[in-house]
Amino acid sequence: MDVIAWMEKESVHVISGVRPGRLIFKPNGPLVDEYEQSWDLAGDAGVLNLTVKNNKIFYDEYPDALARLYSSLTSHGGNYLVASAKPGFEFIGEGSPTHVGGASHGGLHKQDSLVPMIITGTDSSPKHLRIIDLKD
């Protein structure tokens, strides 16, 4: 496993199968990420390979990880555990296809998150290079 996350009260707790430590975060804090979202972080930002400098959060291996984890865990009622497979691996079950070399659909790592896209017939572009920003 690469990343494991769950909610406790209003905060997301994140641990890693790869890195030591624990990160706890929630929205609307003093730190702002590259997508202009604000966060309150406590613990080890290295769990998600985040860099925090001058009250700014920068993503590397896990693009927009804070918003993606928070939205996954608050999208509907109930208690959930989010688990992301390490790059090159995938979780499989009965009836699910196996992809040699891994293909973790919805994985947090940039290897599973970043996709190529060609857009033609417009001069406009989204504010940020995320699928969610294409909607507008």
C-alpha cells in the first residue's frame, strides 16, 4: 500500500506504507496550495511528499492530494478507509481485470493521476491543469 487515509471528526488522517509518520489535515487553514485551496496541516507533510514553504503547499508525487482525499472521504455519509496502491501495483478482486505493471484507477500517485490530453478548436484553457477544472 502506498497511502491510507480516514476521517476522525473533521480531519483527515494519512499514513503511508512507504514513508514514516502521520499527516493530519482539514480545509480552511492558514496554508494555501497551488490551486488556491487553504488547509490546516499537522504532523509530517512528507507522508504525502508535500513541501511547505512560506505558508504555501506544493505537491509533487501526489497531485492535489489534499483535496482529492478530503473529497473522497466526505462525498457521502459513513466511515470509510481510502487505500491507494503503490505505483506499478493494483488492488484486484474477483471479476476485476488485472493490468500487468499496475493500473490503479483512481490512485493518488502522479503515475496513476496525470493523463495526456489534446484539446483543439479553442484558445481558452483551464486555470489549472486538473480534470475538475475542465468542467467550467
